[in-house]
Amino acid sequence: MASLLLGGITKDSTLAVTEWFGALQAQDLNSVLWSLGVRLPGRTLPEIVAETERRDVVRTWPMRGTVHLIPSADAHWMLELTGVRALAGAAKRREFLGLSEADADRAAEILGAALKGGGRLTRSSCVAAINEGGVQVSGHLGYHLLWYASQRGITAIAPNEGSEQTFVLLDEWAQRRNTPSREDALGILARRYFRSHGPTTAKDFAGWTMLTMKDAKAGIAAAGLARVDVEGAEMWADPAALEAGPAHGWHALPGFDEYLLGYKDRSMMATPEMLKSIIPGNNGIFQPTLVRDGRVRAVWKRTVGKKAVSVVVSPLTPFTARDWADAEEALQPYGTFLGLPVTVKKLE
């Protein structure tokens, strides 16, 4: 848990947390904002949103075809190293949607022109600009074209305007641009992954990045990691992170948090039966979790009202009176984050 910045190792900014992990899964904006909040105790939601406006972090599709929050300076090389693998399947998707590659490229050019000079457009305005530019967009085409332009490194997702996504030119948003060699990039990615998630396996690293096992192993070799034997399994970790030792205590985590999303094998966090409640129907939608000493103890759902946050806790293991008190205490920082008191309801 210490390596996941959940006790023992601390950071002081949104950028520092993001750099530590290398990438935070961020297709659900509210989840990633609380992923940052839980690792920056005392920060409020408006304060963290304001930090994301500094342009040193950005949301885009760097790997697995999924939105992540990453350091802006690393966006280009991450897209070229791991994001490009998602582009390989784009032709089949375009065929399904009835879209030509020429039209996809033209739409990306239209967006680039519309955003040039510091422009920032909402998702709906981006779709309107593509239509006005001569590429007709309807249904799922809008999402695909916005993804395609960002996957190519032309655009990126900026902080929301109200409840709607906004898009910017990546080159204009990223105030500086790191340009490591391919070998160095593999090493950087491996070092960040294993220091924030380790000890864990090369297979988990390959699954997290969508790298081939050959590239995953090359990254591990370049990263200067420590080999760790865990119950007979070969795992890797950053030596400095190992020195921090284990972290203890309760944590209220969002559903799409690296605590679970960063691994293929989640057996150290939850049993198969518990995972059925954490990911109902195995549909890819993760429920928020209450975690004690690295193990899931419950899931929770929140309803945000004008005057309070109502949280329903559903235990996945037997709860004592002390557990209930500790779980309620663990949820209070979420109220601080939102600036609202938290009331906890027990679903036994």
C-alpha cells in the first residue's frame, strides 16, 4: 500500500502523484479526482481541479485504449510507445462504423485547425466543428474521431467545462516535451509502474501497458529494479519503494483506482467471490472499495446532496463494531474533499 501512496510515502502535488505512477486510469473523471484526493490528504476537489489547469498533467489515451491522467511532458512519447498499439485495431473499428481512413485523418486536421492558437472546445463543439468541416458525424463516430485525434497526439482532454469534456491541442497544452530514446522510455515506464505497484510481475506490467512481453522485459532490465520472490513467483520492485515497508490502515478508494486497475492478478486484494461484487457482471465497471491493510473489506456507494454526502457501505467480510467505526472514519476525508459532511448507512 505504501508504493500505491496509501500511507508511508507522500507527495505534495497532482503532478508529483501522477509522475510517481506514470499514469492513473481516468476514464471516469470523478474517480481519478478522488484517486488524487485520497493521496493528497486535506486537498479539496476545487483545489485539485485547479491543479489540473496548470497544464502539467493531461488526460489522453496512452495505453490499453483507455483514458489515463499522465504528465503532459510525457504524453507524446507514451503515445508513440504504447498508445500506438491501440491504433492497430482502428481500421477494423472504422470498417464497422463505415468510416474511411481519409475521413478520420481529415477530421483530425479539422480539429487541429479549430483548436489552434489556444482554443479549447467542448466535446459537442468538437463534433460540430468536424461536421462543419465536411466530415459527417453521427452516433458513435464522434467518440471514435475524438479518440483518433488524441491517439495520434493531435488533441488531448482538458479539464471539464461544467459537466462536459473539453479538448485542446496537445502541443499547446504540454508546456515542455520529454524525448527519451525507446530504450529509455521502456525503462522509465517500468520504473514508474513497479515503484508504484510493486512488487508485482512482468505479466502485470505487460497487461498494464499493452507492451509485448519482450518489451516489458526490456523495460524491467533498463529500470534497475530489484527481483523479489513472493511465494515462489518472480516479482519486481523499485528498491527505494521496498525500503518504505508496508502501510496499514483503512482507505476509502474510488472504483477506478490503480489499487485494483493496475493489476491483472487481483488475488492479493480480494477473493474471486468478492470480485463479483466489486465488478458486478464482470462488466468493467469497478465499485468503490473500502480497504484495510491492503485487502478489500467492503464496497461503497455515495449520493451527493446539497448539504451532505450519503454513503451506503456493503461489507464483503464480517464487520465488527470496531470495523464499522473505522470504516466511517475512513470515509470522512471524502467529505472534506467535497466540502460536505458524510453520513454512513450500513447495509449488512
